[in-house]
Amino acid sequence: MKSKSFLSQPTSAYYLLLVSTAALTGLGLVMVLSASSIHSLETSGSSFSIALRQILFMSIALPVGFFASRLPLKTWNILARFALLGSIFLLFLLQVPGMGISVNGNRNWIAIGPAIFQPSEFAKFSMILWAAWMLAKKERLGSSVPNVAKILVPGFAGVMALVMAGNDLGNAAIFAAILIGLLFVSGIQLRILGWMSLTALGLIGTLVVTVPNRLRRFLAVLHPFSPEFYKLAGWQPAHSIMGLASGGIFGVGLGASRQKWGNLAEAHTDFIFSVIGEELGLIGTLVVLGLFAALILATFRIAIRASDPMTRYACAGIGCWISVQLILNVGSATSVLPVVGVTLPLLSYGGSSLISMYLAIGFVLGAALRDPAVAQRNKGILLRAGRR
């Protein structure tokens, strides 16, 4: 009898999730150190200050993810009921004088004493939880999908309006994509989903063309090196392309990026993919994309195997979140999409992004651990280890 391939085994998604998350996290720490070293030296006098902060964030994210993976499903259902209100409350705090602060023109950070965090990152996971709970509730009651859409759309619209109040179009687009992805998974008619998608694109297009800075970013995608855009909206995409192009197949070497020497702004956050391409070459970028493909595949496979509908919808929503944010970030770095200012999950510098992503991955890991096949496999491993 032929042995089953690794991917055909029910436990493969569990191991893919663990390995891809660990690999992306480890690579992220290395690349944050490399990409931030010059900026860190100029701003703090030490090449390691930003990387050390990322290690601090990681020391928080790891136990958060572990705790999330151990939470029982009953607790997640209770939290999901209040997730919408929690998201609205956090995003409303951005408009409170003295709490919400602006970074690069976006009012999307909250300062509470020495702590500064980005509530929209945590709201992404909260809204996925709430939407998953609502979809599961309606599925159990046998409600039609259009009725579910009427409930989810106003909730997401309210959250997106609060995000847009802080001028953060990039994250608002991610919320819209998560909503569309969840409705697709729920089985909504493609005709309705198509009209909703066109409406969302129309609104985003209107927000782009009515704000001069956003319009310049959009037009710069087509001609980032032209004199009209190069020193303004085209600067970041142009130097990002330069970095990716100069990396070639094998890269210029770890730590040897030229673009991070002041030419490429946000090299350790929004444009870390460009530094990876410059230093590790095409092979490095393909490895990163391969690891993300494994992570996304594992997340959706865990969603498919989940017996509980709330878990299934939440895992699918997390998979949509990671996929869309990856597309927006890499699209900006390669000048296929306008610069939208979103981080590359698990790789970019940032505590809010890292902790919220580990919280979400912890949920997916918990769903995998509740799979009978995974539980049986882990039990067998522990028994064999105990006999030695």
C-alpha cells in the first residue's frame, strides 16, 4: 500500500501553520534588524534599538498567541458577542483629544502613557470574530444569506467609517476585503457579491480621486520615475523597484542594502519586502511568498476541517485578512498597486501588527488542536516520548 503524501494527511495543515509562522517570524526579526539599522542609528545612536523593540514585541506576542490557542471555544463565543462594540470603542478613542495621534498624516494611533498602539490592527481580528459568530448563529437558525449580509454590512461600514475618520484608506480597504471574503465563504449569491464588490471599489475610487495626495499616489504607480512624480508620490515606489531590481537572483547580501540608507522611507515597516528582495534577491522573495502560501493554505484547510461553524468562518476570515494584506503590501512594494501604508504580516516592524497577528494565528492553532486527528497524533507523540 502506498503511503499518503504529507499534504493529504489531516495533520499537515497543523504542521504547515507552525513551520510557516516560525519561519516568517524568525526571518522578520533578522530583516527588521537589517532594514532598520541605518534609521535606528540616525534616530537613537544605536543600530539595534528598533530591532530590540521588535524582540520586546515578540516576547509579548508569543505568550498572547499561546494563550489564544488554549482558549476554549465557549470563551471565544462570549468574546465574539462583544467584539463589534469593542472595535467601535477602540476606534472611537482615536478621535478623543489627547489620545489619538497622527503618524504620516493618518490619525490611527492611540497613546496611553508610554504605550502607543494601533487599534485598527486589533479591530481586524475583533470584526472577524464578530462576523464569524453572527454567521454561525444565523446558520444554526437557518436564516438566509442575504439577511446575514444586511446585518454584517452595517457593522463593517461603521467600523470602516471610523477608520476613514483617521484618513487610513489602506486599512479601510482591508476591512472591506475581509467582509467580502466572509460573505463569499458564507455562500452568498455571486451576483449580490459582485454588486457589493463593485460598490466598495467605487467608494474607494471616489476616496482616491477626491483627495489630491491619494490621487498622486495612484497616478505614480503608472510612472514612478517620471519627473512629475519621482520626487513626490513616486519616490517610495521608484526606490522600492530599484532595490528589487538591484537584488537580482541571489541578492547583494544580508545587511548590504543601499536603498535603506535614507532613500527608501519606511524600509523596516511598509517596504521591508523591497529590502528582502535587494539583500536576498529573487530567491529570497520567492521563499517569503512560499511561506505565506503555506500559512494561508494551512489556515483555509483548518477552516475546512473545522466542525464548528463559528471556528470555520473565523479561520476563513483570518485567511482572507492575511491574503489581502500580503497582496496590498507586496503590490505597493512592486508598484503594481498604489502605496497604501500597510505592514507585511509577521515580517514588518510593529507591535500592534505583530501581536494582533499572533492573536489570530493562536485562534487558528487552537482550531487545529481541536481537530480529532491532530489531537490523536499529539497524544501519540506524548505517549512515545513518555516511554523513553
